[in-house]
Amino acid sequence: MRTIQTTTSTVEHPLDLPACEIARGIREQRFSAESVVAESIRRAKAVSSVLNPFVVIREEGALETARAADRAVERGEPLGTLHGVPFAAKDLTPTAGDLTTFGSWTKGNWVPEETALVVRRLQEAGGILIAKTTTPEFAYSSFTQSPRWGVTRNPWDPERTSGGSSGGSAVAVATGVVPFAEGSDMGGSVRIPAALSGTVGLKPSIGRIPMTILPSVFDNISHFGPLARTVSDAVSFMEATCGPSDEDISSLPIGFASRQARAGCLEGKRFALSVDLGYYAVEPEVERLVGDAAEELRRAGATVEVVSMRWSRTVNDGWFDLWCVFMSAFFGEATKDRRAQMDPAVVAMIERGVSMNATSYKRIELLRTEMWQDMASLFRTFDAFLCPTCAVTAPWVGENDDDYVATGPDGRFIGLDMTCPFNMLPQLPALSLPLGLAANGLPVGLQIVGRRFADEDILSIATALEARLASSGRPRSRPATYAMARSVQG
């Protein structure tokens, strides 16, 4: 492969460029969309047998679309901001003509006739869908493993989980197959695999990207969001997908200020930091890397103040009750005929949701109100809130969610993710930024939580911190599977 020099780095293939630079290079005919998409597909095949991140690789369709993209350049047609950029989408998200299973046998061999709006918008901007990525059944778990597709493994250590439920999308990004992939986040399903697999992951404020794939448009814990190689690539995703649509009554009538998101400023910013949210047991290496990031922010001219939180495991238990009702309402019918083919954990959650008292469900709003009052108080002083994305590094693939719902002898919650509290507060954007590797060689993520609907602000903060970390003598590492995908010839 020829070497390409950019303003910031040297890459060996156009696919390794930021998404906006891939599109620019194709528009300027410095390289072709077909060559970029062909390399993306080659890498997808190279990592599939080792990590299992894909349900479908759309080789024929993607290459045909890429050739059409090159012809459009030659004809001088108007081109989108993502012209020729390959991306992947989650198996939970319907795309026309592609097998879509939700990680479940209960969907049969469903091939939708229509594509979800979030993917349509990426395609309208010129993006080329190259694959559908794995998810646990109905996206229920922090571990991407399903009765239909098996285990998706971590690119840093195949004996570890990639995280879930957008685990296949995280692997596609971490191994260099695509610059960004679509995911969905109901309790951390973008941020968890981002943190455990070493990518950027964003849960936008609810309504910034219309949520159109659920039976109800009134659900208020569910978000689409990007998993991306860099913050810049996450911004490119948001540029294409944000904005209102009558397909989702809850979508916000505002666009996306990409210049603000890319501005990247830390000086004078004020951050509240809680390593444990007041109740988590956090691995020492996670705490160390989060502390190092706080020091980097201070060196950049920001103020970081450690704050005490009054939250408890009740937050996670309340979210779980919401999640069980979500599962029972939207997927409960599947248990009538397909129970034996379903993940037993999914069946148990559906049954719990069915049995839940309606008044108890409504009272969870009182807990959420108290949580918001706490965050509103912080935001009167601080620009953003910081905590780890996950309390631990990537668990072993043989473990599951039930291994991370215990209370330790010291009263601390032995949990995996620290993300679901911010699905209880869906108006707050939350981003996971890679901080580097723990002593065990696995990634750690910092969670940056912003004010209501201030997505551009946290992207700007993440842009600046990402640059500081890169220039501080700690260049961002890539997993061995990333090098494997780039070097193995098809």
C-alpha cells in the first residue's frame, strides 16, 4: 500500500484517514470510493473469523454503490459530506434488503423493505453501508453474545468481551474496518463497548437523532449514536444524522453545530469529577487512568473538582426495572412460540417486566427527578461531569451481566458499567473517550456528561482532551487485530 501523508499523521491506506478526509480525497479523485470500500470489506473478512463482529458483509452491494459513487464524481454531480465513506450498522437497525435478526431466532430470516432513518441519512450524505454488526438478543446485554450468532470478542484480547450491546460495531471500528459505525444505547450500549474496545462512543441527547426503530415513539431511554475511531469521526456521524423528523415525534427541532463541536477548548472549563458515583467499586487501574486525565485537564487550564454523589445501587435497580418493562412490552410476544430458542436471561427479563406493578413503574420517575436535581445543581457550577465509563476493564467472555450486580462486603456496588444512570437522564449527552490501556493491556474510557442537549459542548471538550492525550507522549494504541486487518492480504 502506498503511504499517505496528512497534516497530522502518516497512514498506509485512505481508509485510515478521518471520515471527512476520506470523502474529500474521493471528491478530489486522489483515490476512489471503490478502493476504499474494497479495503474495508477485505479487513472485515480478515477479522471475522477471530472476533465475529458481523452478521452480514454486504460485499456485492457495497462495491456496486462505491462504483456509482465514483461515477458521480466523474460526472461532477453534487456530493454529500460522507461521499464514499464506508460504515457499518447494528443488526438491531433495519436496512432494506439485508438480513436483520436483532440477534434472535425469533425474527426468522427477516429482510426489511425499508431502511431506518438514521442509516438513510448516512447514505444520503454519501456513506456506504458495508456490513451489519452483531448484537445480543434484542440488544439486552453488556456482553455481545446471542443464541443466533454466538460470541463477539474483544479486539485487544479475544478471551474478553467486546462489551454490548453494540459490540460488533465497536469491533468494526477498533479494528480499522470503518471510521464509524451506528449503534443504539438504552443503558450504555454505545458507551460500554466503546470503553471496553477502545473507541469513542456517544449517547446523544434524546431527540437529537430521531429514534424510529421501536414500536413506540414515546420511549425515553433509547438513543442512536456513533462508535468512532476519533471524536472527529463521531462529529461527522452527528452532522449527517441529527435533525428533526416527523417519523419521531420526540425528535428535537434543532440541527447540529459542527463548527462548535470541532472547536476543542479546555482552558477555563470547570469539571465535576466522581470516580465512583458515590457507590461503585472501581478497579484501581480505571481510577488511575481517570485521575491522569483529570491532571491533563488541569494542565490545559481547566478546573477539575472532586464531588460527592448521593446516588446508590437504587439507580441501577430502577433502570433495570425500566429495562425489563421495555423488553416485555416490545419483545414479550416472542416468548409464546420461541421461548426455547431465546436467551434465558431475556425470557427472565420479559417475565419480570410483565409482573411489574404499574404504580411501582411510575414511581421510578421520582428517583429520576432526584437524580436530575442533583445534576442540575452541579451544572450551575460546572460545564460537564466526569466519571469512568465502566468500573472495570473488559470481562472474560464466559461471564455475563449477572456477575456484575452484586453488593460487596463494604457496601459497594460491584457493577460493570457506569452508563445506565445517564439513560435515566436521557436529555444529558454522554460520551466515552479512550484514555489508554490499563496494566492488563485493556482499554479504559472516560465518560463526559454534558448539560441538557449540549452535545456540541461535550464533543468540543472531547476533541480538545483527545488532542492533549495524543500530544502528551501517550499516543493512542491500537489492538493487534487492527494491525492484522491492515496487513492480511485478501
